[in-house]
Amino acid sequence: MRRGSSKKSGQSNPSVNSSAADLFRSASSKANSKELERIDSLFYTYANGSSGLIDPEGIEALCADIEVDHTDLRILMLAWKMKAEEQGYFTLDEWRRGLKALRADTVSKLKKALPDLEKEVRRPSNFSDFYSYAFQYCLTEEKQKSIDIESICELLTLVLGSTFPTQVNLFVEYLKNQNDYKVVNMDQWMGFFRFCNEISFPSLSDYDPELAWPLVLDNFVEWLREKQK
């Protein structure tokens, strides 16, 4: 009896598979390279020719093109996505990091990516990190560890005002009318976020000053209870 071929019908040829995979990798690499070129080209549209950075003027031009005010929270969200380190400035590496993640290599794509970026930031798993980032991003001086009351009130309203409007409005009112604090630090900033998430409001029934809350929040709760009488 004649033996059939040892190679089974339909069995794949490793060399063909390997060749196809190589072609796919090559095409993917070229596509990524082209995307990066477009992202870089977009960066230099807004970058300052002398510093090689997108500066506040460049950010304003970008905002005009994507039809978003430069004080809009989504610009802060974009900075968070880029992991931008200096307020009002984007480096090329930061720009690449953010736009590659958003798959946006044109102004039109960047504009369309903003709603999904906002959804991403507002996920509970991301929002705490974004809230912390917002404070750090506003530390504009070397070795600065706190932010003045006027600026912190604006930042609280911008970042947290739509999520916890009543708590934020009352805390802002308290901060503007008290005389004990001229600045707010990171511990106090994060403490207020925890307060909003954990404490029943407006009853405050589960607020326990013995549980290592920042003193500013003990004073705020005392002020609220006086206000509620």
C-alpha cells in the first residue's frame, strides 16, 4: 500500500505563517510611525519655536481649535492624560504620551476624543488620581507644598463642584470667611475628597473628629453645625 504524504491536509506552513506575521508587524510599525509623525507635526503647530514647548499661548491656540475654553476642566484632564508636569506647558514627550493614548493625531480626532477622556477620568478608579494630580499640577514654584485659599477655592469648584456641589459650595464659603488658614496643603486637599465620599451630608452623623481628619475639616464641621442650628 502506498503511504500518503506525512503532511496532513490543511496543516499550516510555518514559513508562510511567519512571513504573514512579519508583514503584519511591518505594516503595523509603519502605521505607528506615520501616526507619530502626525502627532509630532501637530505638536510643532502649537509649540514655541524658541523653547520647543507648547506654552500658555500655544495652549490657548489649541483650545481655540478644539473649541474649548482654556479654563475648561477638560484641559486639565488632557494634562492628566499626558502626565504633564509643569502648569501651562506641554513637552513633546508628554504630548506624544497623551495623544497616542487617545489615538488622536489630528485636531478633529482630539476634539472627538474629549468626551471619552472625561468618562475615563470620572471613573472612580481614576478620579482620585486625577483629583490628586490637579493639586500637584497647580504647584508652580519649586518646593511649593501648598496653595493659597483663593486659588484652592477656584480649583475645588472646577474639579469637584459638579460631583459634590453642596459640600464644595459650603467648604468654599467657609474657607473664604475663616481667618485661621491662608493656604491648603495636599493632606487637607485629599482629606476633603475623603470627607465628600465618606461622610453623610448634610447630617454629618458619622463624622468623628477622633479619626485623624485634618484640623481644617474639624473646624469646617463645627462651622457647619453652628450654621445648621
